[in-house]
Amino acid sequence: MSLHEECGVFGIISPVKADVAGAAYYGLYALQHRGQESCGIVVNDDGVFSSHKDLGLLGEVFSGDALSRLPKGNMAVGHVRYGTTGGNNRNNCQPIEVNHQKGKMALAHNGNLSNAAKLRNMLELSGAIFHTTSDTETIAYIVTRERLGTSSIEDALSAAMNTLDGAYSLVLMSSQKLICARDPYGFRPLCYGKTPDGMYVAASESCALKAIGAEFVRDLEPGEILVFGPGGVVSRREHCGKTKKKLCIFEYIYFARPDSVIDGVSVHGARLQAGRILAGKHPVSADIVIGVPDSGLDAALGFSMESGIPYGIGLIKNKYIGRTFISPGQDTRLDQVRIKLSAVEESVRDKRVVLIDDSIVRGTTSGRIVKLLREAGAKEIHMRISSPPFLHPCYYGTDIDSREHLIACHHSVEETARIIGADSLGYLPVAELSSLIGNCGYCSACFDGAYPTAVPSDTRKDRFEKKLSERNS
């Protein structure tokens, strides 16, 4: 079992009519690592919304003339998805579009509401009919309900934030405004920038701004609402400072791209530091340090720098296959590990290898990678993990919904090493997480169980699927 990605959101607003769909496409391409199940773009051309959404990667969904069929416009919002709540079907593709009494809205969401089941039940009892199994639709319903009683879409969003719990970074488009919001804990990243020709751009990561030539301005503060519209850029902070910041630490360890900077901290720098710490906490005599592409490479370099053991390329990734979690079943997943990765025999044959990866969830993928290196002739394999052991479910967007599948919950470090076939195993200590990012507040509940919000009673990833199938039967 491999960890599942976050989603990626993107929004752009132009002072003149422009190819905002093309800009959104390239911005989302830079965020493709955050979601590979589905994607979509909605364009606003003077209040007329046009969209294209489907299952698959960007290059598949927007192949042929699909992108050129979207008109030029003043605004666009886009999304790449891996769903932590709700299944992989076309209905769950984002951005979600809503037509209501006071206008239109398109919404893209990254994160996971911890009170999604409670809110959905409340809305259904009041007559709401859901068409998706995503908690993004719950957010759209609540914002729409608030909009009917408020004077502006940003007022409606602010009122909705009093109801929403958990993780949400949002990009929302109305007929005249582009609005971004980050939950009061700041679980998920969100930043904005500006292009030389006056377009404002918002995205999950700074790498998406660079992809379209926008200059990074700043990250949104936890709880902040940022409004781009006829009145310029307006920051609303009524939800800021209500609680301590709890940015997901796994953004730095795995989710984000290495060239991104989140809340002032370099992702690449954080991963280098993780490798350095591993070298000090779990030293070993070896001939070469290699990383599992892609998120293990930076930590492997850090381990090499600290230990003095040469860094090398021991695994090659096939860039034309998606991450292993896309596989529909475990047997297929095992086959895809071999298709996705191959060992460089010249680098590892007869060598004592330090193998760096970002995490171990079930242990199956790690075992297959160790086996690949054994078959390539590695004499010893010492695995080092740039995160602590997963011991608790996550309710804020990382798809770890049960202790049942977490190998660290059932086996000691030594037992896990034997199960995956490694000669030794070492994890990053929980106490060292703060060393990765300094004083930036973070959430590490999946490692230590210290949840910032109330734990939901219904934690299944597919908790809405049964209701929807029963309704459609």
C-alpha cells in the first residue's frame, strides 16, 4: 500500500480576456503529483461558465482539442484529484459547479473535512440531494445556503467557515470574483502570486506559480480569505488566529514537490535535513546511499552528506506510469512496482546499500523494492525512512483511514525489517520532526495521535458510497 496523494487547486484572474484555460492547464501540470485520478478546468467568460472534467491525467483528459474548446475568459479554476473521501468516478471530478438563485459558483477543494458525515446528514435531512460522494459537495452546499442570506460570496464563505471542521484549502469562482480560503489550522498549503501582465494566480504550491511565470507573493495565513475582484485584492482575517497552526508535516516529507516553498520553508531543505538526521540517529556501515524516486531522493542526498557514504542512483523510475496507488488491487499493485521501478545493477551489485524512502504503510511496496535490489545483487540493504512510523489514522486528507493496514501498529521495527527483507530499518524519530521546518506549527497526528480537532465517529473513506448507491438503485 502506497500513500495516496492530496489534491491540487489552481485559480487565475486576468484584468483582460485571456487564455486562462491554458494557464490553468500548465499550472495544474505542475501540481499533477498531488492527484492523478481526475482533473478539470472551469473558465469564466463574462459570467458564462464553460468546463471540461474527466477521469485521468491532464494529458489524457485534455488531449486533442479539448483544451482549445474552452473559451478565453477573465477567470479560471482548476483541480487535480486524488479523493480521500468518495470514490473514483466522474461525478466526483472537480471543480464542482453550482447554479443558485444569486448566481454561479465553481469550487475546487484540497483537504478533508473531519465533520463531513455530520454535515452531510444534516443537509440531507433538510432536503439536499447529493450527486457525488465527495465532501467538496458538502462545502458547496453550505456556501450556497449561506449565500442566499448574505450580500456577497465572500460573506457566505466566511459564514460557512464557522461550520466546517478539518482541512480545506479552497479556490472558489463566482461570476465576478476569484476567492481563496485556507482553514484556520492551515492543514493544507495555499499561496498566491502575480504575473508580469497583471494576472493574479492562486495555487496549492509555489511550483505552480513558477510554471506560468507568476512571481510568488505570499502564502495565505491559516483562516484567511483572499478576494480578487473589481476592487482589487482584499484580505479578510476574521478567522485567523483562532487556533494554533497545524500544517500537515507530510507535505514536507512526501506530498509537495521539492522545488516548492511552503510557509517560508523549502521542501527540498526539509528533506535534506531529514536525511541528515537519519544518518545521525541510525548510522550504518555501507558503500552507497540511494533513494526511492522521487520523494526519497532528497533525503538520500542528506544522508550521504552527513554520513560521508557516497550517493548514487540505484533505482530508476519509469516516468510514464502513475504512482502505485492507482492500481485497482493488490496483485496489480505488486506488478506495477516492478514496472514503475528498476534497479541499476552496476550501482548496487555486491554493495552494502542504504535505501531511503519517505514512509512505510503496509510494507508491501517496501518489500518489493528490497527484493528488486536483492535480485540486482545488493549484498546488504539497510532501509531508512524519512518519517516516523504511521500509528494512527488521518482525518485531514492523507488516506490512512484505519490502523488495520498500518504495519507499524502490529510489528516492531525489527519484525518489520524481517517482513520487508531488509537487514536493518530505522525511522525518523517523532521528536525530530520540528528539526525539519523550525518553529512552523505542524500536525503530526498520524504519527503521535495528537489530533487538533475532534475525531469523527465515521472514518471510512467510502462512507458516502453506500448511501449514494442505495439512492440510485
